Amino acid sequence: MIDLRSDTVTKPTPAMREAMARAEVGDDIYGEDPTVNRLQEVGAALVGKRAALFVPSGTLGNQLSLRAQAEPGREVIVDGQSHIVRYEQGAAAALAGVQLHWVTGTQGIVTAEQVEAAIRPNDPYSIRTALICIENTHNAGGGTVYPLSTIQAIRAVATAHGLPMHLDGARLFNAVAASGVSAAEYAQHFETVTFCLSKGLGAPAGSLIATDDPGLMERLRRFRRMYGGAMRQSGILAAAGLYALEHHRARLREDHINAKRLAARLQQIPAVTIDPTLVETNILFFDVDSKKYSVTSFVAALKQEGVLINAVGRNTCRAVTHLDVSADDIELAADRIARLLNG
Ligand code: TLP
């Protein structure tokens, strides 16, 4: 099976499993897991922050960052296609008690002017803005890389209004691989930064939240416990994360080449609409307009051919490249898609 549904589907490699099996562990709620401590140090250093906190998922990383920086009844500015809006089960409202103020981005990217316009005035009636969130790379935007200059401009607005910023960097290292901008250069503009170890980096679970602020770190730690995300001998998972950071960052470029290759092949198929110039990293969206198939029946037929992709809209499919798909797999997947849609 060639699984292009997400970069979350990767399986730990034998060497990663070996590292997990060898991991030294302790009780992390006592701060005594040496492997978790090491991962937190390495992760913080990679994004140029003083400290990082290991959490089970990217969703929890985002939610703790929201909860720790926005009190219930306040408002958080996000783009309307963000993971926080679309895929976190309403947790911002249900758990943090905050209201999300959506801004409409282009391929997920919002401008400083849009953010500034969304900040509420300081009057006795208006809800108060607490936090600005952005996502880099932007998943639903098509794996888009946030231009550093846009982030800098949004930061200037945030600073002028005394607002903190959170970066959902689930795929931050894809942005780094595509742009050449370092993770620390991106991260310096945010009070909190989350990044996932379990997407293109290939660990089975885990994300880190990084910050410079010790008081904020203490709040994140308390809320992690409240939300049920504090773990015990989680060094076994942290070892996989360390292995992923050390061995799988550099190869993310291969995933981007594979995604571009797939986009170029798909563009040859008359029933497919795709703009390959929009494919910047490892995520691609394309539309299928076929007399024979609806999007769901196409996805089902493709599964019979041994290729998994996601239907994400009435005409739209998403494919994601990752370390468990090779360049040959991409050619095979493209052949099978072409056979179905051209047949
Ligand atoms: N994204 C998943 C699904 O949840 C949609 C995927 O297959 O792409 N931020 C961003 C930008 C993400 O794309 C994801 C996961 C998360 C956060 C959440 O990470 P997890 O799944 O670890 O909670």
C-alpha cells in the first residue's frame, strides 16, 4: 500500500525502534526522565528558545498554548482554515473558553493588515483580543511556507498592541527545509512555538512546545497536567523524537521533491486540476473532475489499486509525501491515478 493520506502515517524505522528500546527512562511528572529532559533541551535549542515541554500531540501543544496565553472570554486571532479552527474538535471554545476570530488567508497566509484589522478596540463593549496564532507550514493552505517578512510584519503589529503570538509549527521543519530560514529565525517572533515529531519527522507520537518565558512554561506544565497530557516513562517516546530530530530533518527535502514530482505527473491528467507552482513542501491538493468517479468513489477505487489518499472536499483530494514513500512509489501512485482517470 502506498499511503499518501498524511505524513502522520509513518512507522518507526528499525533504528528508531532500537533507540526507543534502549532509552533510559524515569517519571517525567517528577522531571526525572533523562530522555525526555534531553529531548526538551535539544528541541528548545533547535528553535532558539530557553525551554521546551514534551506533549503527546500537536493538538495538545496548540491547546495548551492557547489556554496558557488567553483567559476564558477572550479572543484569539487565527486564519479560518487553520488546524486550530478545523481539526481540534472545538477545543479552543470547549476547553480554553476562548472565542476564535477568523481571518481569511490566501493559501492560509494572512497579512499584517488583516491581523491589525481583527484586533478589537479597547472600549467597554468589545471583547478583548488575547493572542495571534499562525500556522507554518500551512496544512489546509497546501503546505504553504509563511514568508518571513509577513511574520515580521505581523509581529510588529502584535508588539504595537502588546499581544503575544503562537506558532503552530506542526511542520516547521518542512518550512525550514523549503525556505532555508532557520527554525530559530522563525521562532524568535513567537512567545510559544509548537512543532510535531510525528509528522514528516517520523516519530510515532509527540510534539514540543517551546518558550523563553519561565512563568509561561510553568503555566504550560500545569495545564498539561490538567488536560491529561502529562506522562510518566515517556522517554521511550522521547527517544523516537530525538532520533527523528537527529536523522530525519535533512531528508524532508526529498519529500518536497516527491510532492513536486507527483504534482507534475498529476498535471498531465486531463481530469485533474492542480497548480504545481503552489506545491511548496510535502502537501498537495488537487481537484478531480471525472464523468466516471465522484471524489469518494475515486478514492475508493484508488484504494483497490493500492494507493491511499484523502478526499477533503466535494472535488478535492489531498496527498502528502513522507519518509515511508519513495520516488518509485510516487511514480507508481501517479501511474495508477492516471490509469483510473484516463481509463
Ligand atoms: N494534522 C493532521 C490532521 O489532524 C488533519 C494531518 O493529517 O495533516 N497542526 C497542524 C498544522 C496539523 O496539520 C496537525 C495534524 C496538528 C496541528 C495536530 O497534530 P496531532 O495530530 O499530533 O494532534
